[in-house]
Amino acid sequence: MKLRLCAIGKRLPSWLEEGIADYVKRLPKQASLEVLALKASKKPTADEARAEEAERLLAKAAGSDVVVALDERGLQWSTRDVAKRMSDWRDNGQTVALLIGGADGLAQECRDRAAHLWGLSNLTLPHGVARLLAAEQLYRGWSLLNNHPYHRE
């Protein structure tokens, strides 16, 4: 299973970059996570920006077996849900692209391409925090699948 976190926005505070990098490093080769920070659009309207960013995101998702759009309207998954989905992706040898939109959110094209809409929280999250939270939950899901002591209930 290969995981690719594709997110709009290249500049994050160092503490977020370090946190994301820590979870990327913790994941084993068989559940590798690649984080791709893509340039935000400078188009004048939100619709134009979302459309341009959708092209960038979907280009990075090309060839992925499974696309997961992180969207506030998506279903909130428990950690056990994340682990179950990871188990399925692993067992099927799938590549997964997780998409995080820019300041104006995701274009409908990204939602339409997605097999799953994952809502991380009912809270409004900064995009960098969403990246960190997604990376942490992927690591936690992997640790749960592998009986690693990181996850406790």
C-alpha cells in the first residue's frame, strides 16, 4: 500500500512540517506515506482557484486506485474505521491519494473523483493541521493493525 497526501499550500510553520515528517518517518515501507505540497492558486475568484487547484490535485492522484477527499462534509471516521480501510487498501495492494484543498476548499471534481469523503472534524481546521492530523491517524491506523502499543483504548 502506498499513501500519497496531496495538499494545496507549500508554506507551513516549522512545527507542523516537523510533526508531519515525524509520522511519515514512523510509517514502514509497506505503508509508506508521501506528502506532496502543491502551489496554491492565485486566481481572483474562489471558483477559479478551486478549479485550478483541482487540476493540480487530480494530476497527482492520477493512477491511484483509491482517492480520498478530505472534506468537512465527509464522514467522520473512527480510528478503527481508518485501520479497517488501511487493511483493505493493503490487502488489495492499492495506492491511495488523499486530497486536501486550499483556502477555498475542494472543487466538486475532486469530490466526484473520490471513493471516500473523509471529514476529520466538525471543527474548522487550518490546512496544515489537517495534514498533520491525517498523517497521525494513518500512523495510528497502521499501529492498530499491527498491535503496536502506540494506539491504546
